[in-house]
Amino acid sequence: MNISAADVNKLRQMTGAGMMDCKKALSEAEGDFEKAVDILRKKGQKIAASRADRTSGEGAVFMKNNAQNTEATLIALNCETDFVAKNEDFVKMGNAILELAYTHKPANTDALLALKHEGRAISEHLTDMMGKIGEKIEVSAYETLQGEKVVSYLHGAKIGVLVALKNIGGDAETAGKDVAMQVAAMRPLALDKDGISKDLIDREIEIGKEQARAEGKPEAMLEKIAVGKLAKFYKDYTLLNQEFVKDNKLSIQQYLDSVNKGMTVSAFKRVGIGGA
């Protein structure tokens, strides 16, 4: 049947799909707009399925604090190329997902994807976007954090950090930003040694024993030497024990004490895009 340019443009405005895709969909649907939309969505679903094994190593992190700075929400929306990550529609979708996450506080990512935006589930919108853009797009992270004071920090668009402080005083805002920057740069594994899993500790002890053995240390001393090496591991990989990047004479905990005695970090979250 004859499909007018006006109809093609109308479907394009409705869906954001390409002109030729809209024309083909309208022809296949014999001019029925609802059927044409379904055809385009099905095309998007096929693209999504065919790209399921692709690496979505680009994207952006979106964050929002409440007015009291006692709670924050973070989501990461991934795609395949930096060009798409800067696309206006991609950024708009990221902000829409963030607002829904912030407002509804779903239990997990699956629950977040089921939330409705403009009458349809987020997952459906992402499928449509994949059909339109031709890249794998997914929500790779969703985090919330509560505390006496929660500070958020965005490094570029690809690293997002949330830090919760307690026993706050002095310039807690600046201190929180400093700690968040530390988390972004130094990638701590846990808050302190209590947050390190037994499996990881056992692995570090075995590595330490092998290193000591290679250095020719007596077998009877290997365990003690390896346990001693854990102190350096904690210093390198637990936030409160790390050297403060702005003043390596202080640990992070010592720095926080210098701002307000007893102030510390109760929790933190770090999300990076594509290994960032």
C-alpha cells in the first residue's frame, strides 16, 4: 500500500526509529500504527538478543542525593561506544531511570527494570533504544546509601562514589569529598579489615607464604611471615587504613580525626564503567 511521508514521519516521531525502518514497518502493518510500533519493538528485541554477548564497556553514572544529604541513589547505564554514551536520548534515559530509582527505591536491579516510565517498563524502553541505536544498553549497577551524611562524587561520567560519614563535625562536606576521591582513585576493597572475606585473607596468606619460601625463609617461619604481610595488604586495600592521597603521612581515619575527632566512614559504594 502507499505509505505517505507524513505517516512515516509520524511513526518516526513516536518511536525514534529510522525513516526506512518506519516505512518498512508501516508497509508490513498495512498502515496500522500500533502494529507498526510492535514490529519496530520486535526488531529491537531481536537486536537486543543478537547483541547479548557484546561488551557494553562505555556509558555513564547518574547520582542523586536527597535534600538533607542523608541518602543517595546511584545507577550506571552502559552501552558499547562513547559516542552513544554522550547521546542526548541516552543521557535522558539515564536520568529518567535515576529518578525512578530515587523515588521508588526498588529492592534490586530487576525490580528497577520493572518500574514504569511513561506507561511502560524501563526494560521495554531499553529494548526500544537498542533497536533504535543498534547497541547493547543495560543498567549495570544500582546502589543506594544512607547515613548521617552522604557525600556523592562523580569522576568524569564513568566513576561514581557514595560515602556515608558518621560522628560528623567540622567541614564534613570537604572531608567527605576527599574520601570519595580517595575511593575513586584507590579502589579499596572494604572499609576496614573486618570487611575482607576469609577466602581473600587465606589467599593472601598463601601468596605471602610462597613469597617467603621463594626468598629461602625456613618452613617453620612461613605462616608467621605471611600473617605479618597482611598488615600491608590492609593498608593498601581497606579504606580507613589507606594512606590519604593528599597527605601520605596520614591514614584516611587519621585524616577524618583531624577534621573532627571520632568522625569516620560508615559505608561506601564505588561504581565504575568499563573497568574504570
